[in-house]
Amino acid sequence: MSGYFFVRDGHPSPHQVKLEDNGLHDVESNGNDVKMDTSGQQDNAANEADEQINELGKGSGDGPNPAFTITTNRTGDEPATPKDGLVLGGGQTIKLMLVPDKPPAPPPTPAKEKKPHPQAKMKKFWKNFDPEYTGKVTRVLPDRITEKDLSAVTLVGEIAHKAVKSYEDAKASCLRDVKRIIKECRASNQKYTDSHWDIERDLKITRIRDCLDGLIIEDDDKEYPADAKRVTDIFDEPKFYVDGVSYDDILQGSAGDCWFLAAISTLSCNQEFIDRVCVIQDQAVGVYGFVFHRDGEWHQCIIDDKLYLRAPAYDESGDVVLGQYGIRRPDQEDQYQELFQRGSKSLYFAQCRDQNETWVSLLEKAYAKAHGDYASISGGQTGEAIEDLTGGVTTEIYTTNILDTDEFSKNELSRIGKDFVFSCAAARWREWRPYLVTNEKVREERRSGIVSQHAYAVLDTYEGHGQRLVKIRNPWGRKEWTGAWSDGSKEWTAEWLTRLNHQFGDDGIFWMTYKDMLSKYKYIDRTRIFGPDWHVAQQWMSVQVPWSTLDYQTNHFSVVVPEDTDAVIVLSQLDERYFKGLQGKYNYTMQFRVQKDDDEEEEEYLARSKMNYELIRSVNVEVHLTKGTYTVLIKVEAHSTGRDEVENVIRKNIHRRDKITQIGKLYDLAHQKGQLPSSSSPSGATSTSVSGTSTPVPSGIRTPSTSSASSAPAPAEESKQDSDDIEKDPNRNPWNASCVVGLRVYSKQPELELKVIVPSKEDVHEMPTLDRDDVAKSALDEVQAVAEKVDEVIGDKKEGEGEGEDGEKQNDEAKPDEAETKKAIAGSRGVPVESDDDEEDDEEEEDGSEASDDDEEE
């Protein structure tokens, strides 16, 4: 037993006694052994114990004995009796120690740890969360897989040629390769099978469905195609074109690619647009060659002629399927084939209205293969698809932002199919307020048949006879506008039907007034098409994107214009649709502004891009450039999403080797664009330049060094977090945003030169450069005014100083004292300036507080 008890020792107040089980009789030299017989009356035993304790408590010298033991022989069956707090147990030896009335002193308190200053805590938090240097995975495949492919790539940083030259090169390469395939197949008497993207093997044998699904499968319960066959087994008399191309040919299938089909509907107004993409076909061999524009360059894509079907083959259908289809005839196999496996109607994805026409289905398949799978082309912006098919530049126009709608109609919309092509879309935002109508049928009725979050093709315009009309098409091939000038409306007369060459029918084509178009459609995508008289120069680089972007990026572009010219300047990021699933956890938006170097006022920029709502892949401006040198400043902002990190996606899909290899190559090749060749300029800045003729194209590609001696700055090390940090664990998910961006300048000047400028630390401006409508602009102006005021005070101070005899003393006196600087800053802000006496009093008070609260000082 152990504890503290109180007993009487003859003093007025009880003392505290500590009892400890020890079973020992050997105590300290000034202790005493006492044996107590407690077998008698318990009260007597207790009294006897009390008396002996009193006797021992008197001590024999300077004070009471500090310790003694009591041995009892009372059996354990006898109850113990408390007496003034003392309890004796049977057969136990207990050690009692008398202690003074004052409780024992507590153990010494450790020195109070000083808390860091709040500003220091904040600084530490941002250092860990938003490090100075960020990085991005630039290769997802092992080096031995991609090294050879990367070494063959020539598009790194330096590209300059006519805008159509890349197309001509890609077309020539596609023609050459397809002709070789045709020759090979005819020699072996075999139809062409695309071993890299065999949809029949993928569906029926491996059943992994890499041609259908991306790296991230968002819907496990979705329906899949039931069969895959060749064109010659599906169509009775297959033809790539039947009477040329027409927007009326196109019908959407099971893929969510209305944006892409709206793009080819828009381009179908001109056969040449489609022919430029569909380069070569050999229907007998079953091989087709296409080209698509990606990240500033044209790339070929070769496919075989296998297409997905909705229904399974007759032999694989089973009685349940046959019963569902209601076919119970002697010739039911022929009937089954005719209904479910023949003609365009049997196709699972997009198809032509004509039952023997194939160009829409094969073009969609090639576009899906180029991006890796059909899932990757689900959902998108029509303007971006038109860019991919034409190499043009798309501008997103928010209809309520049009300053002069008459001018827009006369000078831009009327040029459909010439310099521009257009598409439009109803509200792309999902219903963001809970009280809005969510019933699709009711919503379409209120929108007069216009489908929300859906892309439409703008086909034609008409202005005359008091009307301004626009011709529009739904890529579904059905569901039309039901308002004024819709099919069967009162506005139509025989004269108007003839004038507009219009026929009624639920074919997805309708006319509406220009005013209704601006009212019902919130977005218009305008794509400029470049002809052979245009030239392009482009550069790519990687940029680190901080958490908060106040200023423009330090790295920028320089454009040297030899003669006056019209120009289209485009800032773009990599097309992430080509490696969907490996985008990382950030989305990026971009801005840029153009200013002339010899302009006396730095803030007088010539033009700047606007932030797009949906077309985040690129931004652009059209501007007239006079002879001279221009600086293009860029600003990139990152927005964290819920997506997985690249390495996590690879880890989860490591069993899908073919899929990772396919998408990984697209990822690795794209990110090499950001690895700039480096060279030192006389000013200390790194620049790489391209022009229309003089700059040679590099023979290879620079890849990130894997050596430990790399000169690239290392990322900030993680540090342990204090328990009172404002964010418990910022190291768990630190900011790590990095983006590859490219600038393209289209002009009619072949000698235009484009450079990437990476300034040295000495060349970086100390104060940020902000737009005139930036909310931080006024605050920055105030800071600059304060700095100028301080410089003025320092200058006046130096001028007032004479040359003293002691050089060192002279230098010290030339420095403005703290009070003068404080007055200057306060005065520039309009704050009353304290007197010197007040400052001295404040200093004394501070000194006093420091002396009294020394333990609280940091």
C-alpha cells in the first residue's frame, strides 16, 4: 500500500505521512524500528500506534525523525481501523515518513518555449506549401522505351515556316506510308489490320477495351458495342463519299462527341475542308489516312476499316436476343443481318444518313485513335475541334459581350466559309441554382427546342428583304428550333422557301433570326482559317506556376517584326485530350499582353488577350504590328482539381501495358516541347530565336537530365510542422504546378523572328507589372510612390552632407536615420508624423516592457 496520510504527533496541526510497502526494517541512520501488537482491541492498537508515533515525532535532536517503520502482526481477516487518517494492515511492514505541513514543492517547471512570431509561422507555411521551385513529370515511360522516339523528334522550341508547310509535310508523309501499306497488303493478298489499334481484337479477344476506355473509367455500367466488322461486311455498296460531303450526312452515335460532329458539320459547307483532312483511302485493302492538327503541328493517323456495331452477330446473339428482336421466321438469319448488321443504321458510333456512305464513321474513328480511345473524345468545345481539323485559331465570343451586333453580323458572321467558320452553343454551365428548371422536357420547351450544353453548327447567313437570318444545324440530325422561322411557322411562304432553298423536315437543320440566335446561344466560336499567304513562327517553354499569380511570368517572348504586318498571336498549352487521365491535378488558364519595346511608357501595352470561359486550351489576339521589337508577357494560373497525380494513375493501370505505352508516348513526346535549347546572350539572358528562314531546326531534342549533378534547382525540402501551425500538414499536399506553353505568331511576314527570353536575376524587375484594371494596381502605385519618396529623402540627405575629414564618419552620416525614413513613408501615405520626443518616449516604454517581460520576448 502506498499514499499520504495525516497523523498527530503532538503538534496543533497534523503532519502528512507517506506509507510505502517495502517489507524492510533497515531504515536510515536516524530512523527507528517499532513493532506493534495489534491483535487486541483495535482501538487500543490504534491508540498505541498513535502514542508511539507521537513519541517518535518528537525526535531526539534537531527535529522529528524523518522516517520510521511499523510492523504489524494483525491478521488480514481483521478489519483495519482508521485513526486520524492512519490505517494499519495485517501482517504488513509499512514505512512512515513525517513531512512538514507545507506540501512538497512541485518539480521544476521547464522553461517556457517561445512561440514563433505569427509572421514567421505564415512564412514557414507558404515556404512548405508553395515552394519556390515546382516540377512536373515530363516522362511517364522508362527511358529505354521512349529514348529512340524522342531522339527522332525535331519539334523542340524552334519552329518557323509557312503556316501551311507543316500540313504539306504531314500530308506527304501520310500518302507515302499508306501507299507502302497498300503495296504490302496486295503482295500478301491480305486486307490491312491495324495491329496498334485493332478494335475487333480489343473487343472480342483481350476484352480489355483499350480502344473504348481511357486510363480512368468513369462509368463501369455503361453499354459497350456488341460486335465489330469491316466496312465491306457492313455495307452493300460502300462509298467514302456519296455525292460529296454535306452537313446533312452527319448523324451522332453513342459517343458524346456532338462538339466534334458540329465541327465537321460546319466544315462540310466547303468540300475542301474535309478533303484536306481525309488524305487517302483504299477501300479494297481497307486502309485510310488522315491528318490532324495538334500543338501547332500536323500529324498523320492511319486506320483500318473495322467499325463497331450495336447488335451482336447472329451466331452469337442467342435466343434471348432473337426473342427481344421479335424475329421468328425460317429466314430469320437473313432478316437479322439486314436489320441489325447492315448499313449505317447498324453502327454503334457516328454514321452517315446514306446507308452506304462511310466518311463520317471513319473520320470519327481516326480522331478517336489519334486521342487514344473513344472515351477521350467525349465532351469538348466545337471551336477546338475545328482547330484540329483546319489548323485555324478559334476565338470564343460571349454573345452578351458583343459591342456592336450589327458590325459583327456584317463584318464577321457574313464571311462564313471564307476567312472564318462559326459554331455556337447554348449555356454550357450546368444548372447552378437549385430553383432552376431541371426537367429536360420543360427546359427544352422554354428554350424553344434548343438543347442546353450542346454544340450546333452555323451553316449560313442571309440578310435582305427586311430580314437577318442564320442557318443552324443540330449534329443529332433531329430536334430543331420551334420559334420564329422554324419549320412550318407562319413566317414561311413559298417565296421564302425558294429564296432560302429550304425544305421542312426533322433533319436538324433550321433557320432563326439573328436576334434570336444571340438570345438563345450564349457562346459563338469563330475560327480563322489561314491560307497560303500566311506564315507562322512558334516557341514552347515550361513555366512554373505559383499558387498566387500577381505578376506576369519572368520568362517571356520577344517578337522582331521587320515590316508592318497584320498578325494573329496565340498562346496555348498542350492539348491534354491526347493523354487524358495523365493531366495531373491542375487545370491552367492563360493570359498575355503585347507591348512595344521602344514605348516610353511601359504600361501602354498594345493589346492583351481575354480570359475564356470554356476554350482554355488557348487565347489569342489579332493586332496590326508596325516595324519594331515587341515583348509578349504571359500569365499562367493553376486551379487544383480532384484528379489523381500522374504517378498514381500509372500505378493503378500498370496491368494495362499496351494502354500505358500508347498514352505514355503521346505524353512524353508532347512534354518535350517545353525543353528549350539553351544559349547565353550577351546580356546574360537566355534566348532562343526562330525566324522564317535563317534559324536551323535542331537535329534532336533536349531531355531532362537525370544526373544528381544537374544544375536545375532542387525543390524545397519538406520540414516538420509545429502543432500550432495554421495548416496542420501543408507538406501532405504542397503546391506543385508546372505548365508547358507555346506562342505562335501568324503573319504575312516570312522574316518575323520569335525569341524566348529567360532573364538573369539582375534583369528581373523588382516591382511587378500589372494591368491597368488589376485590383492590385492602386496598391502597387502607392508602394511605388512610397519608394520614390524614400529615395527623395535619401537624396536630400546626401546632398546636405559636406565632405568630412573622416571618410568612415562621413559615410555613416550620409545614411538617413530611421526617423527621417519613417516620416517620409508616413507623409507619402497621408499619416500624421510623430514627433521625435514621442518616439523617444515610445522607445523607453518598449525598453521597460522588454525588461519586465523578457520571457515573452521572441
